Amino acid sequence: MTTTNKPIDHIRLGTIQAAIWKNTTDDDRPYYSISFEKRYTDRDGNWQSATSFLRDELLVLAKAAEMAFARVHELQGEERAKAAAATNGKKAKSR
């Protein structure tokens, strides 16, 4: 199993961010995972991130999760279309 070094997409809603990662299984089949964080500045003005959320942030987190869910389905559809095109291309060459 491998993981890319950078997310392939991000969803940002205010301080909440979802990062979408593309991974592959040992037999090169793609799958996706999502990580969530919130970004904020500390008292010194430095950017920080956290993976815990306040009660009032949970609905924004849920919306980011819903958007990430939809985006992963789009990405999977693109993967299926590429695989189908590659399969059709191989069939056309073998004729």
C-alpha cells in the first residue's frame, strides 16, 4: 500500500479543512482517505492545526465530510471512466 505525499484535493469551510488522499493497494487499485483539521492562529500569530473540534464546529465538520464524500465519489467515477477507456482501447488494438 502506498500513499502520495500531498493530498489530491482540499475542501475548506472557514477554519475546517478536509484533505483527500489517494492511496493504492498492493495490486494498484486506488482508494481514498480523508483527514480533517482546523487551522487557527495562536496568540503569537503563528498558524496551528488541531484535530479536535468544538461543539459549534461540528456542523461545519459534518458539511466538510459530506462534501468530501461527494468529491471522492466524483474521483472514483473518473477512475472508472479511465479504466473503461483503457480497456476499450486495448480491445480496439487487439481487433
